[in-house]
Amino acid sequence: MSDPTVRKRRLGSELRRLRESAEMKLDDAVSQLGWPKSKLSRIEAARLGIKPGDLDALLDLYSVDDGSKRDALHSLARHGSVRGWWQTYRDIISPAYADLISLEDDAVNMRSYQSTLIPGLLQTAAYARATITAINMTSTPAEVDALVDVRRARQAVLSRPKPLELWAVIHEAALRPRIKGNPQIMREQMQWLLDKQELPHVSIQVLPLDAAPHVGMSGGFAVVGFPETADLDVVHVESLTSALYVEDPGEVSRYGSAFEHLRAAALPFDESADLIERLKDNIQ
């Protein structure tokens, strides 16, 4: 059996949450529907797809009357087994990274905070190569090449007909590292940020070094939003060896509030652009 896609996992997780909100145990739901218990448990575990009629039956049972919510879940069900271009790179990227790319591909907006790196969607190829080489300590040159290709391909979400709306808050510390022996890499990366900030769907703010203690000190994250109800949004939190996906609506809401605090603490857009320009000009 192939691994479930992130869409199928989102659907299963939401159906489980709806059942629990309706205060129904698994046995109660399948008894009323006349289904084998294993059927619903496999759907919720993202091991089995669901037909439109069965999905409607579940949503009726859980008293889900919101038409946009029902449409969103039907969309997840229809596309649950669809696999994207990134599957070509499945031997080089982790399942967690594939999930992130899938989320970006489906999303309408992303709110990202990064404290040590330029966000992947805003990286030049040269900067991506330098940072991937440093972080993926044992990768071969060919693997690094492939990972750079993936990172650049991800950026197509910013130039598609209905582009992803990206709001990035970047800590000033992420703008200061220098690529030893090649200062032009960071100079070009800074200019790339300035160019991207001119796009109507890209907003970039810098959180200055002298900012007061803030919620972002706990680390970077991204809130990924979808053309659906807000309780289907997902938070991506990445570490050196793994990634965490937060899907509980209450926890997602806390990350959203955290981003609002960071946005408020960051420099306004014009001042952020001025700081990026000064840092670029001072690169030796």
C-alpha cells in the first residue's frame, strides 16, 4: 500500500475531529451508518479513501450544515490520492518535506516566521545550494543539486495564475550570515528579497535584532491557509531531522496569534526594505 497523501490525512483527521465534536464513538457512528467498524477507522487513519455518497452520509450524521465546509471536505476527498511533481524526487526528499510541498501547492496563503534562514520560497538558487550543503551534512553533490531543484520548483506557487499569498517575517539575524569566499551570494539574495517584495502577493517584514523578547524566540513556523474554512489550516514546524504538523484548530489559532504578535513587533514594510538594502550595500 502506498503512503497516504497529506490531503488524505487532513481529511481523515478532520472527520475524526467532527465525530468527536458530535460526541460519537467509532462504534456509534458505524452502527448508525451500517458500516463495518474497520471502514471508518481506516478512513480516519487515511488508509482508505471515501466515496462522495459516504462522505455526505458522515457529514449528515455529524450535523455539518456549513456548505463551504462540506465542499472543502469533498475537494480533499476527490484529490486525496493525487500525487504531484515532487513525487519524482521521492528518493531524495523526506515524506515530511513532500507533505510541506503538497500543502504549499494546495494553499492560498502562508504566514511564515524564520529566525535563522531566508524562507525557502524566497531563496535564490545559490543561497539554497549553500544552506542545503551546510544543513544536509552528508548529502552528495548530486543530492544537493536535486534538493536545489526542488526548492526552486516549489517557488512556482508564487507565479501561478492564482499565486500563493506569502507574508514572511524574517529575523534580522537570518539576513546577516555571510557565505565564506563568495559575498555575492548574500548580495544577490538580498536583492531577490527586495524584488519579491514588489509583488502584490508577497509581504516581507524584518524583525530587528534590538526587538524586545518575543514569541518567535521559540523557533520558526509557517501557518498554511487553504481556500476552505480556517479550521482546516495547518502549521508547519521544522527541525534538523524532522517536521511537525499542527492541525488542531485551537493550536493552529495560537500560532496565528503568535504570527500577529511577530508582525506587530517587526519593522513596517518600507523600513524593512530599507534595512535589507543597507545590509546588502554593506556586504564586503
